[in-house]
Amino acid sequence: MIFDSHVYCFTAPDAPAGHASGAAHLEFWQRQYALHHQPAFRVRDRALGNAHLLLDPTACDPLRLASNRNFRVDRACNRLIWTVDGDDYTKQQLPPNVIEFSPGAMVAEMDHAGVDVGLIHADATLTKDVAFLAMCVAAFPDRLRAMAPLDEWLIPEKPDLAIAQAVTAIREHRLHALKIIPAYAYQQTNSRSFNEPAWRPFWDAVVTLDVPVFFTLGSRLGAKDQRQGFIDEVWELRRLMDRHPSLRASVTHGYPWRAFLDGNRLTVPTNIWAPFRDTSLMLEVGFPFRLGDMFDFPYAECRPVLEEMVQHIGPDRLIWGSDMPFQNRFCTYRQSRDYIEKHSASFLSAPNLAKIMGGNVARLLRLDFAARV
């Protein structure tokens, strides 16, 4: 059984999607497009552009949005565009011709690639609409699972409201996991760690829900080295799990692999694996959507790092994720399987491959694959 731990379903960027309005939702996309590494280009001639012009930073708010860019949905070409000095610009953070992605579209892609089950990730940029995510699962109950988004900024300041969101998503909408992106709390509050005392009532309550928590981490605030800053955040998660031994958790997206590039190769220090030692914490395996613009299929440059992951973390705590449909910027859905299944056989036995490609995430979610055979 093939279980993709990282897929998405979402409505259009100018739909409310759980935000106060479509315009409020679009602001999240504008910030994403300003910061994402995909190159911006001018529509009329594809000349390189500068997506950072979508921001109008100040000393107090380095992520303040520029209000004069007319950031909008171009439905003629199914993309997001903005205007600078009379010229329209775009970039392909979303893959070409994708402006929304329905559960039916996701399942059709899964059928074509031979994927049995997909776990829908949540992010405020894509959707905060828990009812929509529940609808996606209800439409294809044998094929999709979903994690729930939360307003992370509520956790340190209004934990009771954050706890209520989590309880509603899991117990009323019957979603299967929680998604936490600490950066959203850091950007909107004075919080600087998800291990701070102000977060503890939330974690105490979350543990009682008995569902896994997926963390999308960034570099620790104030870190001078992005790589070490990320490792420090993983250590924060490790300390959280040590305090709550029953917590089931995974780090989404893997490490920020672009920060570990040395010319045309990945160079990783051995200390990046240390937070995973003697713990149940899991890590996502996903290279194409991180490095697909740097390396070509079958991503031979990434294979030594995958081998290190198997060696230092172990095949029992690695879970495959594609980032579908975003991985379509660089390779086919089938290729996002093949670079592991067909090109890593030298160090992955069939049982270990089965764990990484589905068994581990099924165990994390307590989904009985055997009942579906």
C-alpha cells in the first residue's frame, strides 16, 4: 500500500477558505509569493522579476505587504499575478494551470500514479476551512485523510480558543491530525518558542486528543545560521516530546535542503540527525519539491542524504511525501515515487521501503492497512 503523507486540496486563493474574506486570504498568498524561492518573471517577455516588491517592509514589520501591487488571480491562465510599473508579473509557486485543487483532482492523480491513500496537509495560505477539509475526506473516505489547521497565534495568547479549535476539528469534524506552523505565531505575537510556558496548556490538551501533530518548522528566530537555526527548532520539538512521551509527531517537508547545498551537492553535518536519536519523532522524505529546480530526476545527488537518513533515523521513522500538486513543477507524480522505489534499492530492502512509502504514516495515524487488503 502506498500512502502519500503530504498532499493538498484547496479552493481558489481569492475565496475566503476560512479567512474573514477572500481579500484576507489573498494576503497570505501575496506574502508567500514574495518569499518563495521560485523565480518571478514578467508576463509579456518572461524577463526575471523581483517578487520581494510584493512587500513594503518596515523596521517594525519586515513582512508588511505592499498595497499597490494589485495582487490577484488571473483566471485566463489560472495563475496569480501582480503589477509593478504597469507590467504584470507572476511566478510558479503553484504549478502551471493550477489555481485550486479539488479532492477529485487529487484522487485522479493518485490513481494515475498508483497511490492508495493521501494525507491532506493544512496551511493558512491554502485553507483554514476545517469543514472543507472534512468534506474532502467524506467525498473519498477510503482514499483521503486530513490534518486540521489552527490559528497558531492564539496558542500563546488565547490557549482556550486554540484548544477549542483543535477539539472541534478532531471530535466534531473527525479530522485525523493537527498541523502546527510555529512561524505564524512568531510573526503575530511576542512568542519565540512553542515550548514556552504560555504554550503548555495547549500541549496538555492536545495530548488528550490522541492524534498525531505535524510540525512545519523554520529556522529559530534570530539564528545567524539557517541550518543550525533549523536544527535548534527540531531540538525544541524533541524537548516537547520528552515532556509528553505519548505525543506522536512528525517534521513535515524534511530539512530545508537548499540551505545545505554546496555547489552541485548536498553536504549535511552529522549533528542534524541528533534530535531524532532515541525518540519516536518522524521525518518526511521529500526531495523533488525542495530541490527539483536544482537537480533532475532521479535526483542522484539526494541519494547519499537519503541513505544517511535511513542509517541515522531508521526506516521505521521516515515517511514519504510528495507535496502534490506542488511537486508537479518539477516532475511527475509517478517520478516522485520512482526516485525512491526504483533508484534507492541498493540500501533499502523491500520491507523497509514498504515502511517509508506508506507503513509508517499509516502507523502514525493508526490506520489499519491490512483491513483494506
